[in-house]
Amino acid sequence: MHEFSLAQKLFDQALRVQNSNPGTRLQRIEFELGSLSGVEPMQLLSSLEVIMTEACQPGGEVEMHQVALLARCKTCGREAEVVDFQFLCSRCGSHDLDILQGDCLKLISVDLAPLQGQSESEPMPGSE
């Protein structure tokens, strides 16, 4: 199941952000997943949730945004969503399309929270 290894890579990226901000824990990981990425969304989401739990990130949240497949026709220039993987321009019938979005897996943001015992108002080390 390659979704688990992809989830681990997303988590590792988020962990690098956390490690560069001592005194914090991961609170939320947000990512985008395109419909042409070849990744099963629910397996990736549940894998990332398991990894966060096993890594002792209490209360950590995972948010996934599924990105529609969008293409531009090279013949007539029309931009439209590709539905049911029908790579055909609805205006001119051409199959010559450029993918504009929907083929990626991308970490969007990592939210950190102070570790227990460190108040919200205290500056985190390295944030000054």
C-alpha cells in the first residue's frame, strides 16, 4: 500500500517544520490531493491519522483538500474540469490537453501548538 509511505513522507515534512520550532507539537497537517495523483484519498487520510497517533502527537488533526482535475485545450484554449477522466475538449473535441491542476500531492500547511506547560503568550524559542 503506497498510501502509507506517502503519508509517512507528508508526516516527515511536517515533522521537519516542528523540529525547527522547539517547544512545539504538531496540531494540524493540511494537504491537497489531486484526482489524477493515483492515490486513494481515504487510505492516505487514515494512514496519516495513524502515523500522527503513533508518533504521540495528541489531538493532531489532518485536513485533506481534494483538487479537481483541470485542463486547458491546446487547440482552442478552453479551460475546463475533466470529468470521469474523459480527456476531450467539450468545445472543439480535441484530445490535445494540458493538465493545469489535479495531478499532485502537496503539503499546504503545518499548524503547531506550544507543548503543555508553555503558555500561548510565551515566545517560542527561535521565534524572536
